[in-house]
Amino acid sequence: MATKVAFVCVHNSCRSQMAEGWLKNLGGNDFEVYSAGTEEYPEVKPLAIEVMEEAGVDMSDHYPKLMTQIPDEVDYLITMGCNVVCPFLPNRFMEDWGLDDPSGGPIEDFRETRDIIKEKVEDLIRRVKEEENK
């Protein structure tokens, strides 16, 4: 059975979208992956899509989703660093990655955030697999 993971932030327009893209790309069929936000937003940030494309991850079909558009319960809830009270969803495990939002900054900030998220997603995959093998 696939492990359900949700990446959540305020707008679901950048960091949580990148995390969803990475986990779908790196995690294979072992994960059921979602991302969502607490507030509506019109689009995924074009620079987020661009830097993920540079890394070989296609996010062209991604769009911002609200918490109500993902499952009511997940195995892992990862918040991105909300700068406010982070949203809650029933889960087995929760952590906050505390990432700065690169929105409004240069493309280099998006690339740095992309690479940090990739490392964190790879670590999450490793930890989930270790937990499953216990």
C-alpha cells in the first residue's frame, strides 16, 4: 500500500509544488503524493515550474489546490515553513521544513530552494523505507 504524503503551505504555488514534483519523480509507486495550500492562488509560480524543468521534473500540469481538495488524512504531513500557524491534517507523522519562500526573488533563489527540497525529499524517502522495514 502506498504511503500518503501531503506537502502543505499557504498558497501551494511554489515550495509545496516542488516537493510534490520531486516525490512523484523520485518516489515511484511507493507514494501517493499531494500538495495543497490554505489560501487560494491563481497559478504555480512560473519560475518554480522553470527550475524544476531544468532538473528534469515536469510540473506543467500542476495547479494550486486547497486543503479541501486532498485526502482528509495522510501518513506524512510536511509543512514548508508557513510564517503563520501551519495547517493541520490528521497524520501519523508531521514535520515542518522551515523553508524560505523564494517568490519575488531571482531565479537563483528558486534553484537553491529546489535543490534543498530535493535533498529533503530524498531523506524523507529513505526514512519512510527504513520505517517500513522495521
